[in-house]
Amino acid sequence: MDNQIEDSSSNLSHHFVIIENISPENGFGQYATKAISGDFITIQADILTHGNAALAARIFYKNRGDNWQKAYMKPIGNDRWEGQFQVLETGRYTYKIASWVDPVATWQTEINGRLQKYLPIADLIPQGLKLLEQMSKLASRDDKALMKEALRLFKDKNREDEAGQLAGSFRFTEWLNRYPDERLSSETVEFSLLVYRKKLEFSAWYTMFPRSASDDSGKHGTFADVVKRLPRIADLGFDVIHFPPIHPIGFQNKKGKNGGQKIEESDPGSPFSIGNFNGGHEAIHPELGSIVDFKNLIVEAEKLGVEIAMDLALKFSADHAWLAEYPEWFDKNGSEPFMSSGQLISVQPDFYNITINESNEKAVAQALEEIIELWISRGIRIIRVVEPERHPYYFWQKLIQNITGRFPDLIFYAGTFKPPKVMNVLSKSGFALSDSYFMWKNGKYELEQYMNELAYSTQKDFYKAIFWTNTPDINPFNLQSGHEPQQLIRFFLAATLSGCYGIYGPVFEQLIYESFPGKEEYWNSEKFEIKHWDWEKDTKVHYLIKLINKIRNENPALQKTNNVHTCFLENDQILAFLKNDFAGNKLLCVVNLDSYHRQSGMVQVPVHMINKNHDERFIAHDLITDARYEWIGEWNYVELDPHILPFHLLRIEDYHGEIY
């Protein structure tokens, strides 16, 4: 393939063929798009040339150092072309589009047109002979032998009709595709595609503090205690357990309960204040156990199909060795306001943030890569970076690219809630997974708008979101009433709207809701004290978590985020949406957003998306209650009492007569 001059800012070739408006692509090729192993990647582009010449186009793609593979593109109307290829391995793929003016196809089109109109073709045979001779030079031994016979046919003036029939045959078209004339060609710049394992798209997360895992009240938990919790968490259907930082905690400026300055001897401090004489980010808090204990936890979790995700928080206590070793990396003049006796005073923070700039970026990157690779060697494959927006985006882009180049199954997660454009840039910079605004989307309209944004805007090509009901940092206002139906509504929305969702463990399960006055924070937050949980407590919430996670695992339609289709329903208090995997699994979710009152209405089922006619009967099978409803056509009645169950999870099934 000849390389032509490209305008990389627009991916537009100004030579023989114009190739533009390529999809998917991200930032004119500056950033990678994202996909999941096993996905079929559909590539589209506008491809056109002057005159009436026929075009051919191919997608060339490869994974890392492999040889280029190719996939055919075909016109789909209005000069738009489309092709598809499958990605099977994790890592960085590269793809580009090549297109050329195809003289053989142009000739074939013209001769077929004449034959259809019963017009003479004698004047076209000499041109076809030349094109066939050109193809024969590139042909394999077997094809050469067949082409030799075809050449004799084209040279025989008494067999012109046979030559015309051969020109329109499947065999000739096969030769045309196999041995193209690419002299008048153009190609795009190369685009990147990052392919991740399934966990990025479909996973259920459970956040817990290992230090609160003990059976005994007031006793610091250990990794051995967490191992005891694994069967229960796995039985609930969670396949990722997320730990806040598990490193040694600083002694200086330690925070007490609720982040206050009054310190009791028993106060453990915040795990986000990292580092003391026992070590820093490379070390484990000694009361949690040893490296051997941690590795054993990883092994035991893997046996149950559970993966451990850990925080990387670039927050350094005053006792962290780096502050003495690299003082120029830190701004230690910072203070924070604190209200005491009605007066606002300044106090020293319990941690300092590192400052990354041009003078230290290489040294910091090297130090962080060593730490990350150390935890990789201990079995970690998911790393949640806390507040990565505090540091240059290009820094993360380089670091993530370097590490994932060696460890393609590693998932970096941007753990922050910042304005949308900041979140988008972080995602483009290499963070595979990102926090989302789901916690603050409550009304029907804003939920529908947010899901349409994630599923149908250009975000779908690079932004992979996780939906949290709550986190150790955020006690959302919608959960601060402790009202169980509202708790269930938020869980159901998170678990069904998104393929990837999470809860903040026992706090959510046991309806802990008391908030810091006027804030979206927990009162007596576990971030500042060790908690004792009743790990055997059984609740309605606990039961439904287990059941819905089981349903998620059994129904592929719930294992994606970008396959959501919102359904019309006049009642603004009821949200309805279809999840469809287009392979037979179709689920209709209906949610009463009013946690206090019964709501009802007529939902419009998109029958064309469930392969039904407008007057056809089908079964709406509620997978939670096992109730089966006989529905007809697109308009059907729903009614939900939040005090009984505020949602339906309906699988669309064929009607086979009487329902038993």
C-alpha cells in the first residue's frame, strides 16, 4: 500500500480518494478508543472520489507487533462505508482505512451495465485483457493457471460473450478482491484501540475497609478476617472487592472521629494519610498482616471468582519517607480551615499532595511505576487512582501507556467526581474505568438524558462508567432518609442501568444513613474509625442484592451499559428501559422513582426491538417475583407499590398459550 500525504488534523487524504468522518476515533487519533475482548468493532467512514470510478476500501488492523490483518468495507449509502473486525486479545490495537480507485471494478461495473442492456462489449474486452494480465502477475500458482485460461478466452474475438459472462462471475470478483490494483490509493493515519478484559464492562463491586473485618468489636481487622468474609461477599454475587488504602498510616496531624482534631489514643487515623516508619505506598499496615497474608487473600479470592482492587492515593503523611527524601516534590505550607468554638482556625492537614511538574515528572513516574509493578507482582490487576485530576493529564497518559504495554490486563480506574470535561479527558488519557454522576441523577428526565449521553454520544467510544449507590466519601442526599424503598430503587437502577456498578459494603446493606450535618458525608465515617459490623445480618436489601446479581449473571442483556433504550411512559414517576443483547435476551426494567406512593401507567414497549408484531401476544416474566404477565402489542399497563417492591425486572418471552 502506497503511503500518501495525510492531513492528520482531519484524517483527510487529498490525493485520489477522500476518507473522512471516521468512526470510532478519538481526538483525531490523539487518544485511543476502548473495547472489550471478543467485541466486533464496526468502523465507518465517508469515502469518495471524483467522477464515476468504482472504489474499494479495506480496514487494516493489528495487535501490538503482529502483522496487519485486513477486513473488507462495503458502501452502505450516501458515500458511507462500513467494515467490521473482531478483537480477541487484550492490549493496544492499531487500525487504519485504505481506499483506492479500482480500475478493475470500474471496468466490471461498466461491462455488466452493458450486458444488462444487451449492448455490445467488444470495445471493452481489450481493456479487460490488460487488467487481467496485471492481476495475473500478482496471482498465486493455482489462480495463475485459471487466469491463463481466462486470458485465452479474452484474446479470442469469437468468445466475447463468454468473456463478458466471466467478467461478471463470482470467480472474477474474487480475483478482483484478492489482487487489487492499489496504485491510485489513499489511507488514513493510524488509530489506537485499547482492548480490555470483560471485567471492565461487567462487574459488581463491593467496597470494604479490611480493618473493619474483625468479628470482635474494637479489634483491628486483618487480611485473615477478610478471607472469612469472602464466601459471603461472593455468595452475594460480587466479583470485585475494593479496598481503600491499606498502607501504614501517618502519626503526625492524625485526624480523629469525623475528621476532627480531637484525637483519642484508639483512633486509627485516615488510611488516606499514607506513610510512617513502617513504610509508604509499597508497604502494608502491620496490623492488617504481612505480604504473605495479602497474597493468600488474593489466592483465596480467586478461588471464588473474586478480584481485589486497591487504591493508589498520592497522599503523603508528614511521616512518609518521600517528604524527607524528595522535599522539593511537596508543598508543605498548606493548611485547611477548621471550625472550633465558633471561630475559623487553620490546622495542618494530615497528608500532603505531591506536585508533579516538568522538573520531577520522570523521577516521579519511575518511582510510581516501581510501586505499581510491585503490587502487580503481588496479584493486583485493578488500580483505582484517587483524584488523578490533581496531576497533569499527559503524566497519566505516559505512565498508563508504559505499564499497560507490559501488563495489558491491568485496569486503571479514575476515582474522582469532577466536571464532565475533566472526566472525559482522564478517560481519554488512559483510565479504563471512571466514576460517574449516577449518584446525583434522580429524576426520570435526568436519568434518561444521562443514559442517552453514555450510550449514544461519542462518549460510548472512550468513557466506561461505574455506577455507585454510595461510597466511603459520599453519602448521597437521596439515601440520607434511611427509607428502605429508596435504598432499593437506587440499587436496582445502578445494577440494571450499568454493566459495572458498586456499593459501599455493609454500610449500604444495613441501611446506615446518618449524615454529617449539611453534607453528603457519613456521620462517624469509617474513614476515621474502625467499625464492627454484623456480617451475618440478613435484610430485604441483602436478599435482593443476591437475587439481582444472580439475574445479572444469567442475562447477557444486563452485562452492558450502552445497550439501553428508554421507553415512553406518561407518568414521570416511572422510568422504563429496555436492555437488549440482540441475541434473544431482552429485559424490560420498570422502576417507580417515588419511594412513598403507588404509581401506575401505560408503558410503550418497542415491539420492533423485541421481534414482535403490534398485535402479538408475549410474556413479560418478572425474574424477581417469578410472576408472568400476558401482554399484547406495544402498550401495556404497569403498577408498582414501593412498599411491596418498587420495580419490575421483566424478561420478554414468547407466548405459548395458557399461563400456569
